[in-house]
Amino acid sequence: MMSKSFFYEVLEGLTTAVLWLDKKETIQFMNVAAGEIFQVSPKRMLGESWQILLPGLVDTLNQSRDKRVTIHEYVITIQEMEKIRVSCTISPYELNDEMGWLVEIYNTERHHRIVEEDERWHQYEAGNLLVKTLAHEVKNPLAGILGATQLLQKRFGTEDKESAFLDIISKEVTRLKNLVNRMLGPEKTANKEAHNVHELIRYVLQVIEGEKPENVYVKLDYDPSIPDIYMDFDAMVQALLNLIQNGLQAMEKTGGFLTIKTRVEHKFTLGAKTYPLVATISIKDEGEGIPSSVFDSIFYPMVTSKKEGTGLGLPVAQNVLRQHDGLIVAESEPGNTVFTVYLPLKQKEDEA
């Protein structure tokens, strides 16, 4: 016959978070997985009310006195205001001759993230293909117009009235040509070498130092254990530059902290592939947030909430990350907008 300690060890080894509540609705058991989700010590929570961890989950536990109740899409807010979506199942359960409730908590955040990323991946590919096709079609006529304009400029002197109009045409065509080149983004990332991600961030911050508003302060939260990553340094500079500039511009009026944090994720899925290690760079600003009307389309070219924005910064940045097998994910609410860069930890390019 198996002892109670055996079953206790089994519960402690589960990856599913488990709580047992007594008839007074206080926590009498909490396994390690539950402690990890809530980022608390299980021992310290013993004897505490379940509502400390799961406020508003149900109006009363009595509704699950005789049946099992499952609540989907419940959001847990933990330290540093991080939010995790979970599903909770409450079951009436007798333990040591005392009726109580067994609460099982399943972390569904990873599943949601994979589904959302996959959807964004396909949306971005479709939009990017359309824009690049149109850009290529526009680029050739622009080159012809610019060439013809330059030939006409040679026929007229600088004092001629016609020359002024030709100058306007030339400048506008050049402007449109540069815009098309930005829409096309980097041709490829051929110059990949091992670089330190914190050196990359330091360089970008040095570049934008003159643009930083006086009421904005940069806060760095680094994981020093991140090894060098195989990347195209110049392309990644452009990608991070676009993201950090967005954060600075979002706080021009309100001011606040721009927080740049680096971490490492283990066994992380990007698209259809799971990588052993993925570096993350999160860029958080305390601005007004991204309007909900454009949030789902911010990685599409020409979509922007700024009066003078081109809507090309984020698509170009996303394109750079895609060429590194990475991804950019955004979340936003007033006072808390975060762009997270996911970059597989590679010391060399994958062999074809």
C-alpha cells in the first residue's frame, strides 16, 4: 500500500498547479507548480484565504459544493504587473475526512501566445508580400520619371521658370523613391556575426541620445548571462532603433521611464519551431498607449497613430527579426506599452 508521502511527492512533482482548500476556505496545501505561477512561497500561503491568490474567481465556493466548475480566461496579475491567463477547475474534494475544494490551475498563456504569434506571422507575411509587390511596381516608373526629369533639367538654366518646377518634380520623386526603399526594407541580412546583445542596446542608446526628451529616463534591467548571438548588427540596430524611438516619442508629453529588459527563455516556440534558448529584449514605455483601433494592424506597412508617422518603422523592424528567425510581439494599455523582441540564441547560422 502506498503511503501518504508517496502521493504528496507526486503532487509536488506535477507541472499543474494544485491547491486544496478546507471548509473555512483557507489554503491547506499548495504544490511547487502553484508557487511558481503565483511567484510566492507555498509554505507562506498555508492558512491564507484563497481570494488572496484568485480574487473574483467565483462569487462563492458553494456553487461548486456538489459539482466541478471550470473558469476559462481568468487573468492572474503577479509581480511587476505581469499578467498570465489561466483556466481554473474547482472540485469538491474530501481530504483527511474533511470536505473541501481541490483547485487545479492550468497556465494557458503559452498556448494563447503561440496561437496569436502564428496568426500575426501569417498576417504579416501576407501584408508584407502585397506591399513589396506594389513597391517594386512603383519603383520602376519612379526611376523613369526621375531620369526624364534630370534630362530636362540639363536643357534649362537655373534661372528659367521651368527649372523650378523640374526641381520640385525631382525632389518629390526622390522622396517617393526613398519611401519605397523603406517599404521594401533591408534586402537581406548577409553580414551575420556573433555580437553581444547588450553592446547592441548600448550602441542604439548612444545613437538616439540626442533625441531623448529631457523628461524621459532610461532604465536598464539586464541578464548578464546572455551569450553572444549570431546576428546582422547593422540590421538589428535599425530594428531596435525603430522600437526605442517609438517609446521615446510616446512619452514626449507625459515623460516617464523607458525600461529595457533582457532575459532568456528556455524551450521557446517561435512559429513552427521550438528553440532551446531564446533571448528576449523588452522595451517598455509609460506613454498613452497604442489606440485599440490600430493595435491589431501596427505591423502592417502604412499603419500609424502618429500625425507625422509613415507607418514603416514597425514593419521594417519585424522584417529584420523574421530574417533572424525571431519575432516582435506588442502589448499596450495606457501607461504600459511593451514591445518584446524574441531572438533565438544562435552562435552560428543554421546549416542548410
